[in-house]
Amino acid sequence: MSQVSNSGPLRRVLPVVEIALLVLALPLPWILDDFWVVFATKMIILALLAISFDLVWGYAGIMSFGQALFFGVAGYTAALLATKSEVTSIFILLPLSGLVGLVLAFVVAAIVIFGKRIPSVVFVALGTMTGSYAVERLARGWSWVGGQNGISSLPRLTAGTYEIEEGIVFFYMALAILVVIYLAVRFLVRSQFGLVLAGIRQQEGRLGFFGYQVQSYKGVVFSLAGLIAGVSGGLFAFHEGFVGPGQLGPVLSTQAVLYVLFGGVGTLIGAVLGVSVIEMISYALPQIDTLGSAVQEFLETGWPIVLGLLLLATVMFRPTGLIGLVVGDRERIGTFGRRMRGADAKREAP
């Protein structure tokens, strides 16, 4: 019996989901109240952080519990430059945030990834989490960066003489950055480089046997993910007008993990979907007042428990996340190269 890979029809659902979410997002600032526009902008910025984790875990098999480290250090760097040197230009602060995330991620990769032996998943996870925790504790006790209180009352970002205020302008600016970075990462993971990453994720030892420098590929991906997290951290700091130790620690890093697990690992759009759903549920749960006073009182403080149970159920019964409800494994894993059809498939068949 002849078997030809990638020769059968493949329905593309991911592009439909991607376009649908973009079409839904575009008119939001014109139909929502100001509060919801600001809330939606925050979700867009956090989606960048989630994408950075999905890139390292979903495509390279690197379990990083330190994405908040790159996110927070970039935010602190941009905030310090704005408050102490009065630099507010987005054309300086945003590239600088990305550069800080890139360099810091490369340094962390040099410690936990590069080496003669391939590090275990647990070693990398604990190493990145330890770095995130250590820097968070440092920030809490360092008065020059605001200590426990962080840095507040940040000035607005500027583009020339124009101040970028929270609202419609910031929303579309963040959305444009998200789309550009999303498309760039989508191109990367579907390129020949992405094919190597897929091989590393599935058979890391075999790729090393064939002569591929597995750690080098992982280091590159890890550094690029740091760049994306850094851009996200810089945007978040100026959107919220505040940067604090909580943006550096394992709690936010774990939050990024939950976003991706809930939405769907290794799809990119699942990370965006996970942020949207979890943030909406996190906001809505404490507001429920139709189930009785006792339930409302519990949800006001215990809503993270309900959210955690929901996430646990998703991981147990739907490991592919929400996106797995509409996207099959074949498309989620991805195909590479030219699909053979007709006469080409027959010629290649054994």
C-alpha cells in the first residue's frame, strides 16, 4: 500500500480563527466604553507575553518559568529612562525594551541552556524561575527602583510631539505591534528554522545525532522570545503608568503559562485566545451577584480557585486547549514544504 505524507486535503482552520479575531478586534474601540478599551489594550499587551512563552514551549520544548523576568526588567529599564532622563519617545523606549529582553534572555540562555550536555526540562524550568524570583526580591529591596512600591506616575509615551494616551490610539498601536510580531513569529515557525524546531520538540536526541547544534537553536529561540517579552513589558509599563516587582516574579510567569495551556500550546493564536478568555473570566467572576450573597462573597476573594479548577479541567480533558476544539492535530503541529498532489505524489510513492 502506498503512503504519501501531506498529499491529502487539509482544511485550514487556523487562518480563519486568526482573521476572525482580528476582524472582531478592529472595531472594538468604537463600540466599547473607555474602560473596556483600556481593558482590551491590556489583553493585547499580555498576548505578546503569552506568545513569547508559546514560542519557547510550544515550538522548542523549553519550559520557561521566567518570561516575566524579561517582561519586568524591560519595563523597569524603560520606566527609569523615562523618569530619570525624561526620555519618552516610543521610537527609543520600545526598541530599547526589546533589546533589554533580548540581551537578558541570551544571558539566561548561556546559563541554563548552552553547554556540552542537553539540559533537562526541569533544570531549565527551575533555573528560569529562580532567576525571576531573585530579581523580584532584588527589586523589592532596592530603593533606587522604588522598592516595594515600584515606579509610578510614568509619563506618556510620545511620537514626536504627540502624546500617546490610553484609549483608542494606544489600542490600535498595541494591536499593530501584536499583528506585526505575530506574523513574524508565524513566518519563523513555518520556515526551515521552524522545521528544525519541530524536530527538536519531537526528537531532540536524534537531531543532535544528525549534527544539529540543538542548544544553539534553543538559545536563538529563547532570546527572540525574550525580545517579544521585553516589548510587551515596555508597552505594559506605560499603558498602566506603573511598573512594580510583581511584574518580575514567578506569579506573572506562571500566568503566561496558564494563558498558553488554556488557549492551546504551539498555535500562537491559542496564546491570544487564552489571554482573552482568562482575563475576561478573571474580571467577571468577582462581579457575579445572581447566585446568592454567600456565593458572591466567596467569589470576591476565592475566584482564583474557581479559575484554577477550570484551567485544571481544561488541561486534563482538553490538553490541546480551547483551540483544539476547532483545530485538528495535523494542522496544529503544522506541515512544512510543498504538499504533493496528483502525479507528483504518485511519482514519490514507493
